[in-house]
Amino acid sequence: MIGIEHYDTALIAALDAVRPKVQETIAHFAHQRTLGVWLEPPLTPWHELVSPVQTTMMAHPVFNQTPMRAFGPKQVILSCPPLAANAIEVAAERGSVEAVAWLYRLFAIRGSTSIRYVAELYGLKLDERVRLSNGVTLVPLDELPSSENADAVKAQFVMLPGPQNFRMERAIGAYLECDNIPETQTITGDSRSDILESTVRAFTLVDDMAPVIGTTWSDFLDPDLVLAEHGRMYGGSRIEGGLPTIGKEVDDYALRWVEQYLALPPDMRARLDIPLARLNLGRRRLSPGDQAIEAGICLEALLGDKGDRQDLSYKLRLRTARLLEKTFDPRKVIFAAVNKLYALRSRTVHGNTSRNEAEDRKVAKEGLDICARVLQTTVRMGKLVDVTELDLKDEGA
């Protein structure tokens, strides 16, 4: 009876046979990447290097299986054709014996693993790493943990010599590391993390901030699983509205607001998702009419009646004024500002052209600022506003 050592020895020999040419081919690909242009193919086609190792792996009693495992949004394919390509790369870097040891470790992984959810982020800037109380970490882009996806995003902002076009706004990185992601038979979820996204959205509480998430991806933290991945997998950007042109500094003031938001009960944070998202989008919309529409949705989500739109515009003016101010004259100012905001919103919805764009921009800006104040007041209170209580207040209360 042939022992397992026989198959291991055969696989090591197959890896040793192709290892020099694999190293040569990897170096060739690396050189092509530094040039930024594809000049010539490698001397030995990649599939010719993979084929003999694949054949040997398929004869191996352990590695001839074709299982597929998933951990949250990440998939691990352990079938011979693609895995042989990974094995020759591991052998080229670490040696053939270590490549076989890696395969054994890989097939033994069971139960759960750790995953890092990552995103490129626009609209914020910082000079050093910031870790929030819920585990979300913000870093300068260059400090993102290295991976195929992270390195590709960083490469977008590399300044090459000579005339060029480049983005005015540089991204930063954001990530959240999650432990004990259970093994499943199929992929569950995607590369986007609700916790990471809601945390980024919370910066909208701070004056004029409107951060947006671009490309997202997820990385294994286990280095053995990292080596088993096949190419890049990532989520495309879902940015609506304009991209922030200037990053706002993540200072202590901004962090205090975000931490105050994170301290809220989960159900309350969920209720603030829509108004925060609408205020964020409103700050990035280009026309004042569209900004007014977003501001109106934000106010309605915070101070509106469920299913009852009767006299809604008047109720919102009154409730906003009573919530934000304690005396009559300041309330009159808020009341009038919300009235102008809704007039602009109504004209936009009904297709009426702008009469005075400068004035419309002023009205929209004041409306968005009022939305921010209502959100800040709600977060500061630590509970959702009781609109019935606002409606019953005396004018001088």
C-alpha cells in the first residue's frame, strides 16, 4: 500500500521542477507592472507551469478533493485547477516543502476565521491612525494593511513624474476587523460592512462634513487563507451626488460627535440612518433645488408624522423652531427658514425654474444647516424627538 509520503514526495518534486521558471515568470510580471505597460509575454506560458503540478495534486489522496468553503463574504475554492496556481507561487517564494505544508494547513482550516472589511473613503483627511470605540479604524491611505485590493487602490494616487491628470481629493482608508466569522456552504453578505458604513456616515453630524465610501473589499486575516485567494474581488463604488472636493479634518470635535452617536442604542442609530444619509447627500448635490429636496426628506424623517401628511410643512416649521430655540424671536427665524426651504423644494418638485440662484443657494444652505442642528440635538438628547410633545408646547415654552 502506497503511503501518503509517496504522494507528498511526488508533489514536492513536481513543484521543484517548475520552481525556477515560476520565479522567472513572477519577476517578469513584476517588471511589467513597474513599467505600467504590457510589453511582452513571459517566456513560459503560465498554464504550462501549472499543468504538471495540477496533475500531481489530482493524484494526491488529500488534495484531490474539490471543496468550497465560505466565511461571510469570502469564498475559498480548494479545487485542483486554481489551487495549483497558488501552490506554485507559494513554492516560488517559500520553497516546495513549505508549499505542501501550506496545502495541509489550508485543507485543515475549519469552523471560523477573521475578516477585515475595508473601504476607500473620500471627504475626510487625517495624518495618523484613529481607532473608534466600536473597532472601526481610519488611516491615511498608505497605512492600509497591504493586500491585492489595498495596493491597487493606493496605486491610483501614486504621483508619477511628468505632466498628468490626477484626482484633487486623495482618499483615506477605513477598516473593521471581525473575528469568529462562521464557515458556511455559500457566501453570505458582501464586502460592505453596515457597522463601518454607519460609522462613516456619522461624521455628517459635524458641520459641512459629507464623507462617502468608494470601493470596498474584504480580506482574510489568516495568511494561509490569503495565499489561497484567486485574483481580486471587490465591491464597486455606489457614490451618489458629487464627490467631496476637499477633505475635512478628523479632529477631536468631530470624534466627540461620532462617539456620542456610537453610544446611542442600536435601534436609535438605525432610525438616524435615513436622515444622516439625506443630509450627507444634500451637502453633495449640485443644484439648490435638489439640496432642498434632500433637506426636506431629512426633516420629515426626524420630525414628520408616520403616514399623515396633512399640514406637514407647517408642522415641520413649527416643530423645528420649537426644538431648536427657546424664545419667540429666534423661533421666528427658524420658522421662516424652513418655510423658504419648503417653497424651494416645492418649486423644484413641480419643475419651476429658479428665480434667483444665489438666493436659492442661501436658502438650501440654511435648510441643510438646520437639518444638522436637529440631528445634533437628537443625538445630544440621546433619544428620538417626541413630536407630540413639541406640538403641545406653549409658544413661550
